[in-house]
Amino acid sequence: MKNRISILTAVVCMGLMTSCGDEFLQTTPLGVGNEQSLSNKNGVNAVLIGAYSLLDGVGAGPVNTSSVSNWIYGSVASDDAYKGSDVGDQAQITTIERYIPQADIGAYNDKWVAVYDGVSRSNNTIKLIGLATDMTEAEKAQALGEARFLRAWYHFEAKKLWNMVPYVDETVTDYNNLPNDKDIWPNIEADLQFAIDNVSATKAQAGRASKWAAKATLAKVHMYQQDYTAAKPLLDDVVNNGPFALVNSFHDNFRITTENNSESIFEVQMSVGDGGNGQNGSWGDNYNFPYGSAPGGCCGFYQPSQNLVNAFKTDAAGLPLLDTFNDVDVANDEGLSSTDAFTPYAGTLDPRLDWTVGRRGLPFLNWGVHPGKNWIRDQTFGGPYTFKKFFAYSGENAGAESPRANANNYRAIRYADILLMRAEVAVEENDLATALKLVNQVRTRAANVVVMDASGKPAANYLVKPYTAFANKDYARKAVRFERRVELAMEGHRHFDLVRWGVADVVLNAYLTKESKKRTYLNGATFVKGKSEYFPIPQAQIDIMGSNVLKQNP
């Protein structure tokens, strides 16, 4: 699904102007894609693949800030991660991390262009389907369903970031006049329902949307509106009737060799060595490699926060420290050179920590032991940890055009995400037994496979156990939300979860108060309730359309 469609322009008249007749004005230039040449089954499929291809954000301008993983908007703008690198590199991302509402930041416009280019490609597909004469009604319904799924997906991305955004369908002709004066949730829901009604349950290719992906996405859309009644039957259908199951190893959700597995509901495909100059290989995350002598050799962005690392501590019963996890830090090597003696933390930890975070003294997949400072660009700025979750193993990324071209797919929706959303619904219905059962499925799996050292022993003191009971609704809610954090850490969901739960200001201001003592650039940063939940609409887009058309967020 990473094929790109190249529209090439050709020179038709190579001689003098007098050698071309007036018919040149009516002649379609060779190599130019147009409705006539594309309005058939092959053309529809090619344009539809082009719509899929923009899921990774590549192809619509700068890509590091428009990545499908939302590493900036979902994680750096939360308590999971720092921007990383050093103070001067991509400093505008620090502005986002500090919740400063600066509308002219290029990263906002990059993301806007990427998602609305995806919408445009989806709409182009829809228009071509209506013109195709060699497609059966079933083929048209399938292609329409996939195109409308993608249109919903891209609009959902915009909605998560900016809330009041334009909805653009195939009838729109004036792209310079797109008001954001209506709530577009109903439009997104209608597109997803159409996909549910028309897309097959099985996929012709791994990267395509299925009926199950549409149901899972629509359930998420309802969860973002706190409409648990509407989300529940969709989640139940996916859980009870879908072909999904948790894989035995948590880390199999993040390995190239175990892509598109039983836990994957919708997965964005990445590839290397395919003529794409590396840009088909998760290029939107290519900043997010350890620095210096580390594999990839650049650029040191997207460093896990101390707060996130602390969240993986467990008590003597193997349960998380829901209220006190951040009181004492997991020991780290900040301020130490890689040659200085260092003893890693000896307390009990959830093993998901060391599949998510690179920390000194622990194996970094099969690249050897993480040396600490030698792999960090600036410890005093970005802290002592490196991102690990989507990193490729040595030997699994054959043919990569660049050390940072990564064939590791992005699991956009996986089954654990669905189980935990269903647990949320159960909590809100005060069905604590169901919530307990669902959370424990995820926790039990977490214990199955741990990081091992070179001698074949567990690399740290791992202990994670299921809950024995939820004493009350408040405790259950706290446990479910905490489980989402440690299970989905650094996958780009955290900011959006905090916003939809309505607790972002409380959680993130507490985080900033303590974290600013370690990362001084966070001093004075504040999350303002009613203002910081959504990002500024790009000033470049307001300038194009006019402030009377496209209204800025509060």
C-alpha cells in the first residue's frame, strides 16, 4: 500500500510554434492523469492507493511534524515525552510542548496540509468511482467504502487536533472557502457508517481498511464524544465477533517481523528498499532515533519523560502505584558519562517499560546495552532516556535507503486499545466486574515476555500482576485510565485521551510543576483549561481563506 502515483507532465510540441496546429489546445498532454484516463477500475485503485499512502503524512510537504504517530501532538504535548534533542533544534516544537498558542508554527500547517491532502485524495477517488464504467456495483461499493473510511480518518485527525474544522466532501469546488462553523462529528460518523455497511470484513491487502477497522474507528469517535451508549455495541461487536486476539508478546506489536498480526485492527504500512528514497519507511518519525554512536546516528528527538518512566513502577503485589508513582524517581544516569559507574533501578517494574523506553544498562533490542549519555544529544535538556518502541532490530530492516528509514508499521488501532475503551464504558456503567476482566487481560499479557540480558536472565526486576478487585467506580476509572497510559505509551494517544476525559489541565499542570525542576525550559509552562485542549488553527490557512471564513480557536 506504499505505492505512489506519479503524475508527470510531458512536452508535446518540441518544434517551432508554427509546427503545432490549433488542435494542440484540445490535446491532453502525454503522461498527465485526468478523469478520462483514470475513470476505470485500475485508475480508481491507483488513486485510492494514493489516498492510503498519505496516512503516514509523507507527500504533502514536511513530514517529521505530520507523522501518523502524532509523536508531537499526542505525546510531546502530554506527560509522556519531551521534544528531546537540544534547545535550538526545531525549537517551535518546544513551544507546542509548553502550550504556547502560537498559530504561525510551521508544524501546525504541515499537519493541516497533510490531513486535508488526504481528504482531497479520498474525494478524488469518490468522484472517479462515479465515472468508472468497468466496475461492478459490488466493486464500486467496496471502493467507496474504503475512500469514505479514509475521508473520515483524516477528518478525525483534524478534529482531534483543532476541534472546529471544515468538513470537505467531493462536492466542494472552492478550497479557499472552507468555513469551520459547524461541528463535523455527524459527518465523520456518516462516512464511517457507510464504510461499515459497504466494506468487506476481510482485506484484499494488509493495509486496507476492513469493516472491523471502520467499526473500531466509529467506536473511538463516540468515545471522544463521551457517548458510551453508542460506543458500547460497536466495541462489543469487535471484541465478541471480530477475528482479533492479544498476541502473546507485547513487543510483537512493534516488530517488523510480526506486523499485521492478530492484534492489529488498522495498521499503516511502511516499507524500505522500494524506490521511495526511504520516505516510505516511517519517515515522519526519522528524527526519533538515539543520537551519536547509536543506531541511526541522529537526531535525538522524542525522549520519554521521567514521569512516564515512573509510571511503570509496581508495588509488592505487581500493581501500579496509581497515586504515588511520581513521588520518587526511577534511578537514572543523568549527569553521568557513559564511562561512569551506574547501577540501574532495582525496584519492581512493569516489563512494558523496557519495550517502550531505552535506558542505560538495559539491552536496546539486539543492538547491545544502552550506554546512556553517548546516545543522548543533551541530557540536561532532553533527559537520560531514548525512544525505543518503534525501533527496528538489527537485521530486520534490510534494504533501507537510510539508517533512519524504518519499515516498522504504525499500529493505528490495536486490539488492546479496544479492550481498554470497552473497560472505560464498563466503568461508566458501574459494571466493575467487566472492567476488571478486560484490564486484567491486558495486564496478564504484559507479563508474558520480558526483556532479557545477555545471560538469558530478566534484565530488570519485573513484576506485573492482574488486579484482584476494583473497590469502587472511582478506583476502577483511575486503574483503567492508568492502564491505557502504560499500554499505549509513546504511541501518540495520551494528549487526546486526557482531553476527552476532561482532566488535561489537572494532570498536565501537576506534571509541569514537578518536571520543570528537571527540565528548566518548562518553567512557567501552563495548560489553560478551555484553551490548551486544542491547537491553534494554522495562521497560514486563515490567511488563505480569511478570518471571516476560518475562525481561530480560543
